[in-house]
Amino acid sequence: MFGLFKKKSELEKLQDEYKILMGDFHRLSTSDRSAADAAFAKAEEIGKKWML
């Protein structure tokens, strides 16, 4: 209950976006390889920001 109004930090936002993009990559990897590669590249870019 205490975390109800807590805003997400920049790190938490990056982690959530990374998780979503990796899910998209996994879903697209079986149907549209070029879109999957684009999602993976974007996720890796976010991952580099997250690791800094």
C-alpha cells in the first residue's frame, strides 16, 4: 500500500521497456525475423543504458 503512489525511477522504466521489447522479440522471432531483429536491437540499446 505504501508503494501505491511511488513514481518509477528511470532505471525501473528502462527495465520495464527492456522486458516488453524482449517479449516482442520472442513473439516476432517465429513470424517476422526482420521485425524481431529490430526489436532486439532496440532492446540491446536500452540494455546498454540500463547497465551504465
